[in-house]
Amino acid sequence: MAEPKVMVAGRFAYGRSSSLQPKDRDGDRDIGRSGDSGSDLNSAKDLEQVAGLLYCACKGDIQGLEQLLEEGLSVDAADFDDRTALHLAACEGHLNVVEFLINKGADVNRADRWGSTPLADARHYGNAEVCKLLEQNGARLKMSSMRVATQKEIPEYEIIPSQLVFRETKYKLPEGSKYRVATWHGTRVAVKVLSTVDFSEEAFLQFRDELDLLQRLRHPNVVQFLGAITQSTPMMIVTEFLPQMDLGKYLKEKKRLDPERAVSYALDIARGMNYLHEHKPPIIHCDLKPSDLLRDAKHLKVADFGLSLPKYDSASEFSGSNSIRSSDSLRTRPPKGASYLYMAPEVYGKSEDIDKSVDVFSFALIVQEMMEGTQPFSGMQPEAVAKAYAEDQRPPFRHFARRYPAGLKELIEKCWQKTPSSRPAFSEIIPRLTEIQRGMGGGGFLRSLSCVRPPRGKVIS
């Protein structure tokens, strides 16, 4: 078997990395450091065999794995970072390889150098079937830490806790919010705190994934990440603070918005979401709702990525870095804790085939709420609302057609289609909203008014 060049300083440098591995300043995996390890690589032959084992697991080559194990190599053989074949197969989503390795006696709870287990890796990359198989065979998530071993490894975003000054403030955050307002170097910031009281592995993984997303995002309509506290508890994420309250509270106060402001806000949302969807890998918010849209003086910014998921193509090719080639049709687990009021039918139905269009569905409901001044199906229980969406019912348009700029109702209806593939992408929504906005300018709004047909499908009155 030809030996791939996949080892650097005794570390496997091919395929997806550990879910807890720190990144260097360029975002690539830091594989060049020396450090303690439980691995037993005493010769060039050991190194070669382990490299072959991990490579076969990464590529889904069961025949190659069988050959190496028959030659006497341990199924739990690991590189210098204690990454095993099961770690690699779990990362890549190779269900048949994971099953093969478990049957060969692989340790399902083996932790790598950073404390990540095969189950933690599978969850990080959204491999739901692999997670299920591992859990059925005794895998359990461990309470994890993001603490690093040396000063050199501390991420550059790390904030010293004493630099954050928390005081009582006149700014009221949403009820039940995990955020607090603090002052950092003289600037007000929003701080999301990971509670130490109800701390769980699920909460930790959600926190870590949100942190991983935020530090890679840069857009005027996405809340700006400033730093984090990960080397002490409680852990925190620090972002810019927008004092003008979120869209949800604003709508409760103002009720319906004037059409010009509603369309302007819709464009802000669409631009922020389009940036997330066009990111590499694409990012699906999964729980878009008015309280996740923060206001500054004139614009909205998308925030709260606690349920968001990066989308990985199971057939992606990897080089030595953590780069990803993504596809348009991707799979993930439905998010737990998402808001029923803005939930796409496929999310309520717990489909594993969730794609970017779930955010488009939520977007349509938010735009209609801005125009109507009431939440979707006001008065109904939240889960009953989600069930109504699944039964192809949509909130009624109660206000006169002339209140809606020409084309806006049609766009809303297109965005909340039951079939995900029928919904437009945000890259299509932006020019349509721009055209609607253009028709409203300089008195054009009155000229652009037209009668609009009733919404498609069933409507609850």
C-alpha cells in the first residue's frame, strides 16, 4: 500500500481535525508543537503503520483497515495527539467504518490530546447516525474544557476576566437572556455567559461551536465578535453591544412598522443571512426569530448562533489544513430548543435533510410580522403554530392589500412555501427587495400599490 504523506512530526495531518483542537492565527490546525502524549510510536515502522491505519479510517477503506489489523496493529493505535482510527471515522461520518472498528473492540470513549472523543467529534461535524451508533455502544460525552497546556497556546481572542466590568445598567436585555452588559476597555459590550449552575456537555458543545463560528464572521449585518473567556469559568463570549433593543421587543412596542422601515429591515436580514449562507462552509442559523435581530440606530444585525450549524459535505476532500469543499445539499441534526413560532415544517418534522431554506421560511414570517404587527397565529400555543405550518397553513394577511408595496406579499408567500426547494435563496431575495424598495422611493410607493391576490394554501382566520 502506497504510504500517503499524512504525518507531520508524528501527527496525522489529513482530513478533519479534532473538535477541540486549537487553531493557529491563520485558522489552520497547529500540528507542529511538541507535547506529552500517550501514544507509543517508538520507530519509523510504528509511525508508518499508524499513519496507514488513520488514513484508511479517514478514507473509509475497510479492506485496508482489516489488512493492518491482521498484521497485529492495535485497533486503538494513535498518533502523537492520541487520535485513533475511530476518531477519524467519526469525524468523516463513515458509519460502516465506525461499526467495523467498534466490532473490532475500539475504545468508544478514547479522548485525544485535547479531550475530544469520537462522539464529540461526530456531534461537532453533524454526523447524527454515527452519534447514534456510538451511543448505542456505550459512548458518552465527557465534561470538557477549552483550557490549553501552555501560554503559547492561549488563543489571541482570549480576554482577561478582570477587564470586564459588570454593573447595573439601564439597558434591558430580553427576559431569560444569557447575555449581560459589561464595560470592556471603556466600551459597552454584550457578554454571553455559560452558566456553571446548569452546565452540561451539550451546553459546552453549543458554546464551543458558537465561538468557533463567531470568530470567523465579518459582515455589517452580523453581530461583531470581540473576544472570549475560555481559560477560566464561567466561560463567556463577548460581542458588540447594540443598545436599541432587539426586533422582537421593538415590535411589541411599535406593533406594525411602516412599509419603508419593514422593507429596509428585511434587506438587512437578507444581507446578513446571505453572508452566512455563502460562507465556507455555509452556516445555517436554524432558529432565526425577531429576538435574534439586534438594532443599532438604523439597521439590524443577525445574532445568537447557539443553534447554528456549519454545513460539511460528507464527500469533501481535505488537504493538510482544515479547509472544506461544501455542497448545496447537506445533512445535519434538527436543532433542539428552536422557536416553534418561526420553525420550518421540515424542522418540526425532525427531518435530517435540513438546508439553508429553513432560514428563508423563518425570514418570511418575520417580514410578515413587521408588516402586520402581530406574531404568527397570535393566541395559539407555540407548538400548535409549528404544527399548522406543517399542515400547510400560514398566518393570514389581515391588513389591506394597499398597505403592502407591490411584490412584497408574493415574495413572502414564495419564501414560506412548504417545499424547501421552492423557496428562493437569499441571493435572490436581496435584488427583489431592492426593487421593491426602489419602487417605494420619492413617492413611488403610492404609485406602486396594487391589488395582490390572497395567499396560497390554507389560511387560519
